[in-house]
Amino acid sequence: MEKKKLKLQYIENKNTRRVTCIKRCNGLLNKTRELSILCGVDVCTIIYYPNSNVAVTWPESEQQIKKIIFEFENKPNNSKFDRQFDQKSYLTQCVKKSKDKLDKRREKNRELDMENIVTDLLNGKPIEDVFFGDLNDLLTVINSKMNMIQHRLKLLHENTTNNPL
Amino acid sequence: MEKKKLKLQYIENKNTRRVTCIKRCNGLLNKTRELSILCGVDVCTIIYYPNSNVAVTWPESEQQIKKIIFEFENKPNNSKFDRQFDQKSYLTQCVKKSKDKLDKRREKNRELDMENIVTDLLNGKPIEDVFFGDLNDLLTVINSKMNMIQHRLKLLHENTTNNPL
DNA sequence: CGCGCTATTTATAAAAA
DNA sequence: TTTTTTATAAATAGCGC
């Protein structure tokens, strides 16, 4: 049943689309209900079935839906349009956060690259084939690995000494 | 990381609830977006964060949300309240459907019970310990298993004959 | 059509960092 | 506390009846 990874685009095949629609509508309403119960949040979901005049909703009661809509339309501090901070500092913050994340990713990628190189070496790749620029980082990785190994050996030793079973 | 099966009830622990809320709000908005894109459905989700005046929504644009709400409030054949059939026959139908489902479940459970008994027997439980009332069903299960085995043996034989690799 | 199944993907609870 | 990771539960695509 070779289920392929979801491509997020309009499903052209009519029947497939219908089936998916039914499944996902149920899923969505269920998720809405769960969020409401688990976290005590005011939440509503309204779905219009295509080519029909039928709307399905959660909560199911028309009254409750109207209450939530009413709140939405009348709350002064509505939605995300009204921030506690001005637009510029908000954006600055966002950019900084993204940069930090990117840096972490890069670091992580670099580590993984190094691990791959180590694996290649262990599999017989000659050290001469490693790019010169990688050698420094490689050394760092190897040192850190050595430290880990020594640390674990020490723990193991302590364990064996204290619990000589 | 023993994640237990979700108990659908208000999460008392404040921190747990907050974390769950953030995750599930994101999940819910994402599911809403996916349904909309995959199936081309008009759909919206509105969430009020607890203890705040902030609402998060999908679609994000206030204009689009208002459009969907407007539809909801003005469509004549709104929602499930307007059925094509009268209430009584609808309920009768529902009850019958549920009963059928229950019967199927019972049957399935019975099968699983029998399989457990077979397992116990194979593990050395004496046949005398099996309840008398179960013996008949047990025989049925065993016969069906035997048929399956014979069927597969047959297939295997055909395969070997046709493709004598 | 709608149900049930199952391989996979996705979501997420809880632990670790 | 927030973030990341990990392991498990839940959703669901594709298929057959």
C-alpha cells in the first residue's frame, strides 16, 4: 500500500478528493473538540461541504457557534492585528530568533557532516581524500568523541567498583 | 517516555495544559489549512487563547474569515438542522446502523478471544481449563485457520511448480 | 458508495537538554 | 522555562470488498 508522502495541493481526482474530504473533515472536527476539552479553549470550526449548502461545525450547537463568532466580531483586541509592541521591534525579534535557529541548524549539520567523514574513514577512505578545510572540525569531533568515551568508561568503572555484581 | 493513551478530559496541570495547547492549536490550524488546500473547501477555525484577548484563526486574513462567517449566518439551508428526511426515520436509521456496528464488534471480539485461547493452549494450558461454552467457537476458529493454512500451502505449491527457481 | 484494513506519515506527550 | 528529542498514539492514503 505504497502511501506516498502528502503533496499539499488540490487533489484533482474527484473520488479521491471526496474520500479525503470526508476523512479530513471528521478529523478536523474531532481535533477541534479535543482542543476545546483538553485545554478549555473557546474554539470553533466551520466547514462548508463543496457543492452543497450544508455546513458542519464544532461546536455542533448553532447557539454556541454564534457566541464564538459574536466574540470574534466584537472583541476590541481582536486577532493578531493588535500587538503589544510596535511592528519594528516585533520584526527585529523575529529576525533574531530565525537567525539563532539557523545558526543552530548549521552547527548541527556540520557535526553530522563530520560524523559522515569519520564513517567514511572507518570504511577505508584514505585520509588524503578529506578536504583540508574539514580537518580542523574533524579533530574537534574526534576529541569530543574521545571525551565521551572516557567519561563513560569512568562511569562504568565507578559502577563496577560500587556494585561488584 | 511512556506516553499514555490520551484521556479526553481537561488537563489540570497548568504547564502541561499550556504546552499541549500551543502544540494542538498549531496542529489544528495546520489541519484546517490542509483541508482547505487539498479539497478546496471553504473552512475556518477560530481559537481564543485562554486568559487573553488574542484570537488566532485560519484563514489568517480577517476579511476571509468574515466572508465565511457571513455565509454561515445567511445561508438558508444552514447546517444539519435542515434534513431531507423526518426526524423519526433518521433516528431509526442511526440506531440500526449502530446496532450493526456493535454486532460486528462483538463478532470480532469473540474471534480475538478465541485466538487468545489458542495461544494459551499452545503455551501449555490444559484443554480441560477451557470453558465448555467456548469449545464450539474454538472449533470454528481452528477450522478456519486450517483452511487458511491449506490455501497458502496450495498457493505455495503452485508457485513452486510454475517458477521452479 | 461506504466500510475496513494496513502501511506510512503525522501529531504529539513526556523526557531530556 | 523553552527547545529538542524520542517514543508512542493517532490520522490517513491507497486498496479491496
